[in-house]
Amino acid sequence: MIELTPHIIALVLLSGAIVGLFLGTFGGGGSVLAAPLLIYLVGVEDPHVAIGTSAAGVAAIALFSLIGHWRGGRVKWPCAIVFAMSGLIGSILGSSLAKITQGDVLLLGFAAAMAMIALSMFRKPKTAGNPDVTLTPRMVLQLAPIGLVVGLAAGFFGIGGGFLIVPGLMLAVGMTMANATASSLVSVSIFGAATSANYAVSGMVDGRLILLLLGGGAIGGLAGIFLSKWLADRLRTARMAFAMMILVVAGFVGLQAIQGLAAA
């Protein structure tokens, strides 16, 4: 485990604050920065530990956000639970596969996932859909396989998977963007918790770093909420800039992984 010197503690808190700032400002995407920050800023050497640790942070942040959406009545629980339960199996399988995957290969895949998340942020959000959607047996047959595949990807890459869950829910049951975003947090929480627990069984989670990340994330999240209000008229432009930044980070992570594989 990395030694928690005052310098390292400050860097982990800063990493959490950065993730929280982007999550609070844009409502998603920021959590994918947690693992790269732990590796390249904090200095966590094992990519598996960085991904397993960040997955726990993602789960906690999503759970906290879910409470607010739940109170607002935006979560479609029957659909969310079917998706999450089928995806839970996938997340366990995905994270089990990731644990036995070479670190640089895992990082290369992680970079590709980051690029996909960034590209998804360029899409213009859709608001159409049925706000009163009711789960039917046919919808269950549509939700379950999509949930399984998304959970597999989320578990393997150690990400929340919201950028896949939201369109998956909209496609399978025709719910609105607002309902899908809120309902996706159920899956993000469960996938992140399952992934982190799977890594923890193999000793690949650092609980100290999780607490520091969440501490910094809480401060950054509050700042992000105020920033989002200030950027209200330019939020889409700022979101595009953020997506470009994620693409740049994805390119850096991918290049480092390729160099590591070449040197092996």
C-alpha cells in the first residue's frame, strides 16, 4: 500500500475534489477520472488497486445522488431494479476477468472506455419519452440482456457505466432522459459496490484512499453545484470542453499503456 504522507494525502483529497467538481457541475463523467488520478497524480502503482478503489468511490457518490432523485420521484424503481439485478451478474463476471488481466492491457481498455464516455457527452440530450412508463414482461426481456452486457463492461473497466445505462433504459422501455438518468444511479451504485467488493476480496482496494477521495469529493461536489448554476447559460459549451479533456486524458492513458506493453 502507498504510504500516506501529508503530500500524498493532499493529492488524494485534490483528486477527490476534481472528481466531485466535475460530477457536481455536469452530473456525470467525472468519476471516470478517479482511477487515472490515483495512478498518475497520487502514484498508486497497481492499476487494479486504483480501479478497485475508485469503483467504491463511484458507488458511494452515485448512492448519495440517488437519494435526491428518489425524493424527487424521478426513479422508476421496477425498471431500475430489473436492470441492476441483471447487470449485477455481469459486473461480478467483468471485475473477475479484469483482476486476472495484465495491468497495461486493462489500462488500454480503460482508455477506450474513457474515449467512449467522452464521445457520448457530445450527443444532444433527448427529452422525449414516456414519463409514466410501466414495466411489462416484454420490457423485462429487453432490459435483462442489456443490463447484463452493461454490467459486464462496468465491472471490467471499474466505471459506473451511466453513459451506457441511460441510453439502455431509454431504448428498452422508452422512459424520459430525466427518469433514465435518475434510475441509472441504482445500477451505478450496485455495479460499483459489486466491482469494488470483488477487488477487495483479492486485497486490491485501499480503504484509506476511498475515505480521502470521498472527503475531497464532497467539497468538490458542492463547488460544482454552484459552478453549474454560474454556467447555466453556457453549460453545454462547458460540457463539450470537459468531454475534450476526457479525450485528452484517454489518449495519455492509452499511450502510457501501449508503452508499458511495448517495454514488457
